[in-house]
Amino acid sequence: MNQDKLIDVGGLTAALQRFADERDWNRHHSPRNLLLALVGEVGELAEIFQWLDDDAAARLRDDSAKFTHLKEEIADVLLYLTRLAMVTGVDLDEAVRDKMVKNAIKYPVA
């Protein structure tokens, strides 16, 4: 069965590998180190929302500096998550497809 990818990170994984290779960072990119970096970035993302009510959070895009910061932190989370998947051999598209099937079973439409 040939399905379109839900997540196609081929270009991103190639760019991340090139970035790590050029800086000799592969030796630092153990699953543990990448997970800790990811947790740190999620914390930085959480700080953006920490004291905002839902209305203020929904209006972040109206402040260009805050919105830029939000985009940067979301990007950092995605980059570390993708790199973690790379070094652990997780196919993100397959993992997401599998999880969506499980979620549909766990949370059926009423």
C-alpha cells in the first residue's frame, strides 16, 4: 500500500546530519543528550505561555517579537525531536501513523 507521507522529514534529516557532521557533533548526539536538550527546549517553549491566559496566548502572533520567539522555540523542539528520532532509528512518519491508529481505537467517535 503506497500512502502519502504524513511527515516527510527527508530534507530536514539530511540538513541536520550535515550540520552535525560539519561541527563534529555526532559524538555528542547520544539519545540521552538529545532528550535532555529537547526537554530544555520544551521548557523554553512553556515559558512563553507560562503566565498567559488563553486569550493572550491566542494573540501571540500579534506581537512580532513574541511570535518570532515562539517560532524559534517550536523550531528548536522540532529539530531536537527529529534528531532524536534519527539517532534512535525511529521513522517519524511510521510512528505517527501507528499512534494515530491507536488513538482512533482508544478514542472512538461517539
